[in-house]
Amino acid sequence: MKKEEFLKQLEYLLQDLPDSEKEEAISYYRDYLEEAGPEREEKAVEEFGSPERVAAIIRASASGNLEEGGAFTETGYRDERFKDPNFEVVERLDLPNEKEAHPEGGFGSAAGHGGYAGSGFKEFFKKNRPNGAAHEAYQEEPYRERYTRSRNMRTVYTHEDRKPWTSRLLKLILIGLLLIVASPILLGGVGILAGCAAGVLALVFGAVAVVLGLTVSAILAGVVLAVVGVVFTVGTPLDGLFLIGLAGIGVGCGLLGLVILVALWEVIRALLALLCKGVKKGTEYVRGKGKKTE
Amino acid sequence: MVFNTGAALLDAVVLAAVSREAEGTYGYRITQEVRKAIDISESTLYPVLRRLQKDNCLSVYDLAIDGRNRRYYKLTETGRVQLALYKGEWSVYSNNISRIFEEAKL
């Protein structure tokens, strides 16, 4: 591209700037090319890049936000905003965490076509990009581009301050998992308690059964002996009286057994009541804790 | 070059390049001087020069040469102070870095 052509295009691209800004910029570049001389002129224009790129540089300095996006890299000054249109910005690999933290966030779309084209850059080129949206990921210098934009990109990324995601269902699932994981301990404790209770109950019930059996047999024996004694008194009155006496002892034992049974019943009732109370309190405690954690 | 040049360092290099000419110097020559030290594109000094001008580190005046105006950039007093500051900072910084590398065991 020749000098005059370049300057004409530059002037066209800057026509909305204030005249003083525009003229100063254009005279700088005209000066520059004239100093370069006829033989270097074309090479210098080539190195400027496209008029669009130079216009973007001038615009940024005019609006005073040059510092925002640029950086000086091993190949010189680089700024995504000043790249030629149709050159897509390449993904930055040095910001992996932010990207992973917002997988469904507003940047997913940018990642879709391979670029963290910062919003500033995109908006900037909306104005002066000649052929609209059709710019595929043209990766001219992928590695260099990764290290260019720094501060601006970071602020763009911190814009999205999301609340930590939470849900009731998740909490319930987590509590369930916790219970399962902790079950050996929980079940162990509960098991010991249940075992003790069952042991005590079994002991009591066993005692009841023994006493009941003894009582029933004693009474039955007493009755039988009484009947046999009455029969014997007809033939041998002394034997009969002896048997009746034995029957009396048997019945007495049976009555004693009944008294013990009644006492045991009271003990069982007391124990059951205690157990019920314990279970009730236990469940209440667990529920109370659950409420607290929610 | 694998090391990046920060904006402050470029400012410092530009100020140093301008300071070499007591009467000031012009865009093309500044660019060529700076390009001896760091590889920058020919188009990119314009915003830097403008910013330094806005910050009162550089003053400008136009001189008629061969029937056209040539814009000269000259260091101001503020620019001189700024350059001295950059020089001091750079000396400390580069000494520290150099020492680390000299002590490095390969």
C-alpha cells in the first residue's frame, strides 16, 4: 500500500474524531512516512499494519485508555484491540481457574469460537470491522497473544460475581451420605444401647417366664394334691392330711409366685416406659440437630 | 526476546531516547532509536509519545524542514525527573536480576 492511500484510508476511519485529534495523528504518521523516505516508505506502511489497526491505536490514545489493554511483548507492543480485524484472539491459557469457575457463565460463548475476545475488543471492532461477524479463529501468533492482555482481561473476568450454588436437595443428599459414611460409628453406639436394652428385657422376661411356670405348676400341684389328699383321707386319714398340707404349701407357693409376677410386671412397665422415653428423646435430639444444620 | 516489556519500561526507553538530543528529536528517529533496544512496531510509538506529552514529560514544537513541518519532541523538567527515577529503579532492578543469574548454578 502506498503512503497516500494509507493516509487517505486512515483519515476516513478517523472521521468521527475531533479535528485536532485527527489531524495530529495523521500528521504524525505522514511525518513518519516522509522521514522514512521513498525507499523505506512502503515497508514502513506494511509494518504499520492495516489502516484499521492504526486507527484503533489512535482511538485508544485519544480516549485515554491506552494503558488498559496493551502490553509490550517479545514482538513489541501488542493489544488485542489493535489487532487487524478478522484476526480472532486466541484463548488465554494462563487463566484456567476463572474459566472453569464459570463454565456456564457469560464467557462460554467466547470460548466457543476459541477466543477470550474481551468485550472491549469486540465492541471496539464492531465499529470498524469491515465484514462483520465472519471472523473465524485465525490464529496468527497464538503463543504470543496469550501473554498480551493482562489487567483488562482480569477485570473483565471478575465482573461476574456469582453466589455459591446451593440447594436443599443437595444438603439432604449430603446428610444422607454423611449418615451412611458415619454408620459404623452410629450403628455401633446404637447397637450397644439396643443390645443392653434387649438384654435387660430378656432377663426380665425370662424371670417372668420362670416365675410364671413355677407359679402355675405350684398351683396345679396344690390343687391336684388337695384332691388326692381328700380322696386319701377316706382310707388313710394321716396320709390324706399330709397330702392336703402339701397342697397348701403348693398353693402358697403359687400365690407367692403371683405376687412376684405382679411385681415383675410393674418392673417391666417401668422399663418399657423408660425405653420409650429414651427413644423419643433420641429422635427429638436428632431432629433438632438436623434443623440446626439446615 | 522471551521477556515482556512493560509500559513503564517503554516510557523510560522513549524518554531516554529523546533525552539524547538536547534540542529534541522527531518521531521517526525516536522510533528507530527505541527499536535498537526493543522490538516494537513502527506504528506504536504515537500513543506513547502522546501520553508522555499529556503527562508533561515531553514538550513539542514544530520546525519547518524542506517545506513541511516536522514535529520535535523534547524532554521537559518533569520528564527529566521521571527519567532519573526510571534510571534509578532500573539500576536496582537489573542489578538484582543480574546477581541472581550470576549466582545461578548451571
